[in-house]
Amino acid sequence: MKNMSEEKALEKHRNTKKTLGISVAILLLLISVIGISYAYWRLTLSQTGTNRITSSCLELTLTKEENEINLEDAYPLTDEEGRQTTPYSLSGN
């Protein structure tokens, strides 16, 4: 009888260790997924250089350089709202 209860206790101990190991693995996986998701969400990319577009058949020149095109805090406008803003003057060849 004693041998049977020892086997049950040993089996219970093995199951407990197995359950604990699986729980720790799932917890580590969950923490990793949350950490990577948060890092991706917080990623901020910014541009330091200027945009340059080249074409062999189109040339545009901004004629009023003192009034540069600035899109800080910009948001989409309806056509009616856009017509009420100061336009930029471009010349092209």
C-alpha cells in the first residue's frame, strides 16, 4: 500500500512540475508578445533630409519661396475648405 501512495505522490509531483513549466512558458510568451507589440506601437520614424523627385519630362518650380509648403499639424480638407486657403504658386515645363 505504501508503494502505491508513493507512486501517486510522485506522479502528482511530476504533473505539478509539468503544469508549472507550461504555465511559465506561456507567461514568458505572453510577456514577449506584449513587449514586442508595445515596442512596435511606440516606434517613431522621422525624416531628416529633403524629398527630391527627379523626372526627365516634368520640371516644377516653387515661385514663392518665402512662403514654404509646411504640413505641420495638417489634416485633410474638403475642396471648399481648400479653396479658402492661400494657394501655392508653381510653374512647370
